[in-house]
Amino acid sequence: MELGLRGRACIVTGASRGIGAAAARALSAEGASVLLVARDASRLEAVAGECERAATIALDVTRADSGERAMAACRERFGSVDVLVNNAGAMRVRPLQELTDADWREQWELNVMASLRFMRAAAPLMAEQGWGRIVNVSSSSGKRPSTSNVAYAVAKSAQLALSRAYADAYAASGVLVNAIAPGPIESPLWTSAGGLADQSAARKGVDRERALEEARSKIPLGRFGTEDEVAAVIAFLCSERASDVAGAAWSVDGGSVPSIV
Ligand SMILES: NC(=O)c1ccc[n+]([C@@H]2O[C@H](COP(=O)([O-])OP(=O)(O)OC[C@H]3O[C@@H](n4cnc5c(N)ncnc54)[C@H](OP(=O)(O)O)[C@@H]3O)[C@@H](O)[C@H]2O)c1
């Protein structure tokens, strides 16, 4: 299927590794230009090297001016902003009683305020040109709160609500806003040393393989998703082909959330 992304100018946050890096590669493979955003400049350069036409900007997305700075960089480098993927995120296993105000604020800033600021900067530009796509990377935890980190789950739910509000506000201008809700994905978030697999194992007092096995057993598909599987859904939602999809909260979770909406 031709996705019609050739020549589109895209911004992907959290593009230095994991799902964001895979999304950048997928958009690039479709002929799009991609501005990669994250904090680690050298990792961004490495991912850019895997893309046909890419630029990088090292930014902390929780800074108040990051959205504006990313839009300016994308327009300067590629001439417009056609696609935005709000993907940057982080999570640590932490029971409800241990969550501090700082933990709650961090998740709110990362998932809600950063997505808001990037959309607030991007959507009017897209509306002006009469075409745009925004994908907000939420989580299955946003649909069915997980106990691993309730601050993360609550912020991901709010990100879904924010995404829907932007979809309603901008659909008539040709700017289609959607969210995706991945389940457990084999990205560095889970698999890196000290990542969620190791953290879950330590909390449960089991070894890493046992913790992964427990997580897998909760997924109807029986396995974690891959970064590329999530990236394929992101690329489709960013594409010309998703022309009748707006306000969705698209599950990419191997069937984890037992819901029909
Ligand atoms: N993996 C999963 O199982 C899973 C499931 C559901 C939802 N998700 C969501 O999918 C998204 C991507 O997750 P992932 O699994 O790919 O995680 P990951 O491998 O840990 O990658 C996270 C990315 O976000 C960037 N990032 C984090 N904080 C940032 C900040 N303050 N400013 C700029 N960039 C920041 C990181 O780059 P730097 O460190 O270089 O800044 C990195 O590129 C997140 O929103 C996550 O919540 C993941």
C-alpha cells in the first residue's frame, strides 16, 4: 500500500531509541523527512544515520519552549510541519504508596504537558496548510490502569483525553489527531539493563526471565510486541491512507486490554 508520505515533514519525539527510533525509520522508509527529538544528541545522530533524510535536535520535551523550538527547526530544515509523533516517555516500577509528588509531576509533564505544548505549536500550522497528522503514543495503561506505576497510568489516560480533544478541535481543518495504546513492547524501556524487566524481577523477588514470563502470560498473543509493529501502526496513522481516522485510541497490545472500544 502506498502511504502517500513521500516528502512529508515529520517530527518524532523520543526518537533516540525504542519505538520512536523505529517510527522515524518507518516514516523515512516511506520517503518522509524526519526531525528526531530527544535529549541524547549522539544517539539521535546514530538513528538519523539510519534514515534517508533526517535532522536532529537535542531537547528535553518537558521544557516549556520545546514545542516551539522543534516546530521552528522542522520548518527551517524541511519547509513545513506535516506530521507530529508525540512519543517521548519514561516509566519506573513504583507501587502507589511510594509515588512522590515529583513522580506524579514528572509523568504529567512528560505525557500531558509536553504533548500539549507540541500539539499547541503544531496543530495551527497544520490547519493553515489544510493537512496534518498527529499521533500521541499513550499506553494500554491509559485504558486499563496498571498497578506498576499509577502516576504513569493516570497521565497516559489524560494523554488519551487530550488527544481526543485535539482531534475534535482540528479534524475539520484536515488535521487528524489519534492516539495509540501499546501494550508491553520489546524496547529498551523493558529490556535494557535496569529496565522494567529487571525492576519487576527485583520487586517480585524472581529472576528476570520469570518476570518476563509473567508479563507475557497476561498478553493474549503470548508475546511482547516489537518496536517495528508499533511503528507500522504509527506510520499508517500518519499517512494519507488514514484519511477517515480521527480521535481514535488505537490499541497495539496483542489483545491485552479486554475491551471492544
Ligand atoms: N515499551 C513499552 O512497553 C511501552 C508500552 C506502552 C507505551 N509505551 C510508550 O511508548 C513511548 C516510547 O517508549 P519506548 O518503549 O520506546 O521507551 P524507551 O526505549 O525508553 O525510549 C524512550 C524515548 O523517550 C525519550 N525521552 C524520555 N524522556 C524525554 C524527555 N524528557 N525529553 C525528550 N525525550 C525524552 C528518550 O530519549 P532520551 O533519553 O535521549 O531523551 C527515548 O528516545 C513512551 O511514551 C512509552 O510510555 C511504551
